[in-house]
Amino acid sequence: MRNRSDDSRIGLYRPGMSSPFRREQLTIGRDAILLDTLDHLRSAADRKSKHHFLFLGPRGIGKSHLLAVIEDRLAEDPRLASRMVVARFPEESIRTLSFADLLKQLVSILAIRLADEPQWKELCAKLVQVQEANEVVDLVVPLLRRTNELKKRTVVVMIENLNELFSKQIRQDQQIGAIRKFFMDKNGCLLIGTAPMHFDAVTDVAQPFYDFFDTQLLQPFDKEQSVTLLQKTRALDGKSDTNAEKDLSHVVMALHDMTGGNPRLMVMTCELIVREKIETAK
């Protein structure tokens, strides 16, 4: 049986620190976005043209959590699990400085995710020796297109902090334009990105990714959602006593106002007050 104590409370909305069960239980106020995204992903499985998403919201609002839940639900759907593979880039992809770098990193992720397809591991090893950007493109893109078409598969590429990637790492419009062209072409790849706010690469009409994404804004929690979050968190921790919840109601309201409805901040602060019993925090 799963040990609930292995899940992290402080790590709320940090996917690597919680289980799929806990992620699903603490998915609050995101039903509409999830349903819309999954509907488009189901359609993308049967179409060569793809629908790309950008999720916006400040740190702690649940962007990483949302991507993880999408990945969980893809894995739970037999049809989608057989037709889609998620290639999730590290949250801080500091090595991605060009289109060729992005392709190299994508191949390295596929080599792990598709361990039963040896061509990705072989290509990953080969790319270590390749320095010329055009050669990287010529090696990777045709294989992706051919393999995805043969297997009727879509590679769902998830990149967080897309604003950082396009403003501080890949700074040349030509390189960013090549990335857009790659996802627009029928290569069987779909892009889901996140960012804390709108940024020039997607709002400036002169930039390559203008009008490219279906952009969704993740809203802060209202007070009812905040109460639900705390109740579910404490229930998962085995502390669902009704009287205790009633006693904490004033804490929830204060935390909601103090954090502006940011779920991660609420849970972390509540942990300090309730679980750690820090007197100054009280």
C-alpha cells in the first residue's frame, strides 16, 4: 500500500516531490483547463496539424502541477498512452541555446522515455560528436517525422519558463523562428509551455511565436478553493478532524489574503503555522 507519509506537503505543485495520487487529489479549480487541453490532445492524436498551449501564472500557482496532471492523465488513457509520449524538459534548461540544442535535448529525453526504441539512444550518442547545427537538424528532424508518422504518434514537448528560454538563452529571432517552423511542420510534435506572465516573444506581432499558442491564464484560488485545498491536504495527511478544520478557518482566510490565493504559498505557510508549530509564525 502507498505510504502517504512519502508525499510532500511543502512540495505542493512540485511534481517530483509528490505522487500521482496526491497530485490528482489536490487538483482544484483547474477542471475546465484540463478538459479543454485533453480534448485537444485527443484530436491531435488523429491530426497532423497540432494545437499548442501556453499556461501563464506566477510561481506557485500550479503550472508545473498542471503539466504533471496532464501527463498522468495521458498515461491513464489507454488510447492516448499508446499514441502520445511526453518529453518534459528540465525546469531550468540552461543548455538550450539554439534550435539544435533543443533538438539534442529532445533526443536525450526520448532515449530515456522510449528505451524500447534503440534508435534514440544511438542517435543521442552520435549527437555528442556533432558540432554543426545543420547536421543536427538533418539527423533529428527526418527521424522524428518518419518515426512519428509510422507509429501514428505525437510527441508532447513540455517546456517550462518559456519566457526565459526565448529571452535569456535563445536570443536570435532566426533560431526562435526555426523552433516555430519545426512545430508548425508536420513532424508529429506538439508544444506545451509555461511562463509567469506574457512576454514579447508571444505578444509582439513581429516575433516568431506571435499568435502561435492557445494561451490559458491560471487564476489564483478564491477563498472557497483555499479552504478546499487545506481540507484535502490535511485529509491526505490523516488530519481531517472537523473541529480542527473549524479552528483553522480563520487561518485559511488570513493566508488567502496574505498570499493572494497562491496555493503553494498558502500550504507552505500553513505548514509553518500548524505542523511545525513555530510561535512567531502564529
